[in-house]
Amino acid sequence: MIAVVLDRRPQGEGSMAFTRQTIGQMALTLLLGAGLLAPALSAAQDPKPSIELARGLIDAERFEQAVDVLKRLDGSVPEDRIALLMGRIYLSLGKPAKATEFFEQVSFASLDDGEAQLGLAEANLALGKLTKARSEASMALKADPDLVAAHLVLARVDQRLGKAGEAMARLRRLQRDRPDSEDVAIILGRYVAQQEGPAAAVSELEGFLGRYPASAMAHDHLGQFLWSAGRTAEAVEARTLAAQLYSERGQTGRADAMAAWLKAVNPAGRLKAQPTKAPTPELDGRAEPDAPAPKPDAAPKAKEPKPEPPPPQAQPRPPVEAAPLPPPPARKVVQAAVLPRPEPLPFEPGTPIMTGSGIVLEGGRQIVTNRHVIEGTREIAVRNGTGHVRTARVVKVSQEDDLALLEMDRPFPDGAALPLSDIVEPAPGRAAIVMGYPLIGILGDEQPALTEGIVAKTAGLANDPTMFQLTAKLNKGNSGGPVFDRRGRLIGVAVGKMDTAEIMKKSGTLPEDMNFGIKAGRVVRFLGKPIASEKAAAPEMSLEDLYQQMLPRAVLIAARK
């Protein structure tokens, strides 16, 4: 435990004040609980403790040594700088709610501390609070325009809201404005890694290093991405060079942190990279790197599903009569708690699975999705946007519509279910916001993404009255996902899009934005319930608020054949 306790003026009740002693106690509890506390080096063996050394150790993911350094700092280091780094440690360990406490302490002490606001932005993003994440990131940039990591938060918010093109455009503009910026190159690499995997990030940083080979931090992060891609010898080589460059620049803290990492992963010095041609910025068609080596504690990754079959051509049938219900009760907004790490799906690594999306309905145990998502499968698991996993079974399927009803073994926490009173029919021009888990091999499967459009037509192909056309784009994995309006009401279930390549081949015309959903009336008919009237509708919401409210209700469906 820490022997030094700083004198501090009494704090008001309920304030968040951390001394070196409380920070040390919390850190030891955290690291012991996570199994990350290894025997620290003695003071005689360790470099002189400094904030820079602690920061470098955190970047190198040597958290136990970073905490040891923070414990041994003298009283000349402000407490808010220590709290800031403790927030970074909690954030790196997947505990954003706890990290928020430390970042808020620093923010309260200095209202324009850009680093604290950046930490709050990153923590809120991890918690799925997109509005707060955007606000804090914008404030961080106002406090310090050089905090380019805040642009990454803004890009990630855009990506979650279905604006991946805008997210990438933001970062590419930043790259054009600051082509020689190490920080920008690293931020762009991190975004590409999150979107496309570490191999793509390696290519980005190799291009930058071809122009600026003396960039120590770029070599450092290149090593991280190489390590994630399973190219361990090359990772060691890159970070060895980073340590040398840090040392030459006089950044002894980072050099010492890198040396600690290298000693931990390559104690005998046996890992050697094969000689490779130096990267050049003009190099195209670079050979594909080795497949990533899975981490021991990583959750099983779902394989990319096979192309989804087109929805069956439903025959025209009379529309369903809408029986009125009493006015819906006032909406209960639940701020769902997001798990620090999503629970893993219950499938062995390498198991071939089909994936789709779904929506949890009133009662909390039933999920509606497409029939083709679960057809021919034997085992089904679902995970909602807050990271909770449940097993499910098929209750019934519709032979008329592409719909299936699943029942979970137990409900999700926080009352994560859409009331039946919030189901209404689509209308032309009404907002159509699709929420689901498309392209999980690229975008990830931890939280859902939004795509926004409008209801273009209240009929499907050949004027099918059971379906409607929407302009919100659908991709593989969106099948079965909910389609909302701006008031958070379910107007339908995503089912598929027109095969544009086939139509182009047959007619020479390339149609765009031809996406289809099953009408809400067909969903409630399938459930054996009447559809509600549209009286006493809730006010419209921003996309961020809609995302936050529906996060626990939209589910990823993974099914094993």
C-alpha cells in the first residue's frame, strides 16, 4: 500500500477527491482483480519515476508497472495529473464507467482541461452515450486543437450513426491538413484498425513511415498493430526501433517503457523479423499479412455470414385492419448500463455461424427477426447493444412473411424491450432509421450501427402491400433488424435490398436505394396482436438519443447450423 498521503483541504460531501493513497488502493484492487499485477521491479532496478515514464508504460500496456511509478512520484506532481493517468488505465482495461470518475475529477478542477474532456469523450463512447461523447470531444478540441484523438471520437460517433463516409472524410481532411503529423497518422491508423482490422492499419502507418522514417511514436504504434496482426517478430523489430528513437530524442520515459515491454515479450532476444523491403509511400498491391493470432482471452469472433438469400416474393393480400388501442403510456427512458466488455457468444472459435439482427419486444423475452436468419439452424444466441448474451429458441415462423419469433432463456436487464404501443405503420416521407449489426467482419459486433433514410413507398416489389421501400441502406447482417421513425416507434423490420448487379445485367439500368422492410402491421399480425393508433405520440428524438434508448433493445443474432 502507499505510504505517502498528501495533505488536502476537507472536501464537501459527495465530492470525488482522490489522494495518492486512495488511488493506490483502487489501482491495487483493480489489478489484482484483473490478474494483471505482477511483481514490480525494485526501486533500484527501476528508472527514476516520472509522469512521462508512467504515460509511456500505459501506452505500452504495462499497467502494473505504471501504477508502481505513480505510487512513487513525489509531491511535486499535481494530483490531477495522476488521476488523469489512472483514468487512462481504467479506460484501457475496459472499465469506462470507473475511468469517468477520474476524468471528471480533473475536469472539475480545471474546466478547460482538454485531456480530461478527451478522456470523458472516449469513456462515453465506450458506454454508448453518443451525444455526450460528441459534446466532450468538441469541448476537448476547443480547449486544445492539437488533441487529434478527439477527431477519432467524432469519427467513431459518425460511424455508429451510419455515417462511415463522413467519418473517414473527417480523418482524411485532417491527414491532408497535417500530412507530416505523427499524431494524425496514428489516429487514422487506429480508426482503420477498428474498421478494417490491424493489417489495414499497418499499411497506413508504413506509408507514413516511408516519408518520415524517424517518427518514434509511429514505429511504436506500428509495432502494436503488427503484434495484433500476429506478426510478432516484426512487432518487436518496430518497437525496438521506436525505443532507440525515443532515446535519441531524450524521451527517456517512453524509451524505458518500451524497454520494459520488449523485456516482457522477448526476454531472450530470439524474436527476429525476416528482412523486408523498406516501405515506400508509392507502394501499391502490398502482400497480405499473416492472419491475426487470436488473443487468449478474446471472445470468439463470428465469421462473415454467407450471402443472404433474397426475400420470398409475397403474393398481394388485403391489408390488415388496424384495431385501435388506448393511448400509449409515457415513454420510460432507461439509461442502460453498457458492460465494459461484451459477453462472448457461446460458440467455439471457428464455428461457422449465420448472423442477423432483431428487436426485443414487450415482456423482454421475445425477439422478432427474419425467418431466413435462423432457418436451418440448431443453436441460437443473441447479444444486445449493452453486451449481454442470452440463448434463444424459435417459437414460431411465418409462412407468409419473412418473420420469425424467438424466445430467450431469460430477459435482458434494465427492462430492455420495445412496448407494443410503440409499433405503427410506415407512411411515405416518414423517417426510416435502420438499427442493426451489418458487416460485423468490418464494423465489429459489439454495438449496433444506424443508417438513416425515409419511407419512399408503402409497397414492395410488384406493389406488394405487406412490404415498404426505404432509402436507408441495408447490408449483410441488417436482416431482421428494426426500422424506427424519429419518435422511436417501430415501423417495420428490415428484410433485404434489390440485387442491383442482376438488374444491371438484365436491363442495363443500375437502381439505387432500393431497400425493403416488412410493414409493422404484418409484424403485429404475426404476433397475434392489434396495431396501436398513433395518438399521443412521443416527441421526435435526435439520432444520438434514439441510439442510446434503443441500444439494449437491438440485438445481434448468431445461429449455428
